[in-house]
Amino acid sequence: MSELSEKISFLRYLYREICVGFSEFKYLGKPIFIKHLTELEIGELQKNREDYVNEAKEKGLEFKEDKLIFLTQNGLWERSKDVAIEDLEREISNLHQVGKNLFIKRQILQNKTSIKKAEEKLKELNEEKNEALGYCIEDYINKKFNEDYMVSALYKDSGLTEKYFTEEAFDELHASEFSDLMYLIESFYQKFSHEHIKKLAACSFTMNTYQVCGDNSYYFYGKFAKDLTSYQINLFSLCGYFKSLISHAEGHSPPPDVAEDPDKMIEWYDTVVTSASNKGENKEALGVGHTGATKEELQKMAGGGAMTLGEMAKKKGGSLTKEDFLKMHGI
């Protein structure tokens, strides 16, 4: 099976799981079913937050912000490292933004390399900071939230009628069993990451379904909005966003090889955003050249509407005037 086929196969099954509202995994050699929660159910899990804060304080834990002040005042952490973390976060954000406007392969690779280097530096600093902070109130709350989530969302059957754990049984889990369970939950979160759902929304089979639902989530899922899972809402919103971009493509369609690959489609959608922005900034410009760009890259920049000088001259009646050349460069 080709890499593209594997990707589409994974995304098709992801689509199926999002629509039915649960996922099946293996735990200790047996099936276990994870329910996808609605926003109301996620909110319900937050009701015990204040109790967990008080429990953490009774255990002598501190909030990270308070602990950081203590560490800084006692020379156990340097404020300059916090500044470096903030600078790196801003740099990575800016690089991602710049990347959306790049089309030349060499520049894209350079941008990705810069992002990777900055992310590695950021990871090192954050790990050093977390080690200095140790276990804090926020960590205790996240641990308790994950425990509540597992008791609430894990089932023995696909009908989601029999809970996998009672609270008592969960509290009695052996350390190794709990570790296996946490690994399973982490795998679940990774599977339904925003990037994966974004790729799913960019698939032609998903967009074809969205196109016939009339922007109505009930026709898409057969459920009222309040009953939708967070993943269903995320997917539906991204489909709506991509549909709006298609309407701004001004009649240009992605090539067949792009349309069948969700990663390439996301790049194509980015070019639509960039092209619309460029046209908004300079509606009079007929076009611009980019040194080092291939014809395919120029097509991307133009949202599929790039032309050679010969093609432009033919469109203008056989020749280009001085004014045409000035307009090409937005002058």
C-alpha cells in the first residue's frame, strides 16, 4: 500500500470514529471503548476543580507562578530563561506565519529547518523549567482530571452502556496497569489531534459530504449542536472554513494530484488565503515574478492562474505595452 493510500485509509477510519462518537482500542489484551465527550460532558468534569485545588494545597503543593517567584528569588531559576522561552515562542509563531506565504521549495525547506531548530531549543528550556518547578497544583489538577475522564469515558462495549471502571476499581489499579492506561489515552489524544482532523477536513470524501449538508450540522451528523462531540464540532467548523476558501478561489480548482492528497490540499488552501490577501493589497497588479520559482510554484502563488509573458501578451492582443509591464509589478 502506498503512503498516500495508508494516509487516506487512516483518515477514513478517523472520519468513521468521529461520526459514531467513540473509538476502540486494546487494553490488557481486551477491547476497550473510549467515548468522545460533548462540550457539556467536558464541562461536567470541571466541576470538581476547586476541590482538587484545595486537596493539592493540603498536600503542600503550590501554583507554578508562585513556585517560580520563589525559585527566581533564591537563584534557582533565571528570569532570562523565561524571556528566552517567550522569544522562542514568538519566533516559532512568526515562522509559521511566514511559512504560509512561501511557495518556493528551497525557501519552504529553510523555513521548516528554522522552525525545527527553534522548537528543539524551546523544548530543552521547557524541560529544564519543569524540572526546576517539580510537581505543582496544576499537575495535580491535570492528573485528577485525567482520572475522572477515564472513569467517565471508558466502556466495555460499543453501545457505551457498561463503564469499564467503577471509581473504586480505578483507585485499586496496579501502577503498571495505570501506566498502560495512560499510554492508551495519550495515543487516543494523538490520534485525534487538530492536525489530523484538519487533514480529514481537507479530504475530498469529507468535503463532498459537507457540500450536500447545506452548512447544517444536523444534516451532517443527525444530531443537535449541544449533542455534538468536541471532535465533531472541530471537523464541521474546519469543513466550513475550507468551503469559504473555495468560494474565494475565483474559479481556480486544485490539480487532480493535489485534490487527492489532504496535505497538498491544505497547502492549496493556504495559497488561496495568500492570493486573496495579495490581491486585496494590490488589485491593479497583473502579476509579479519570483526568482528561483518553478512554473508549478508560480501556479501555486497565483492560485492556479499564473501565465507566462507569452500567454499574457496573447491575452492582450499579441503584445504588452509599457503600462502593462508597470501593472505587472503593481506600479
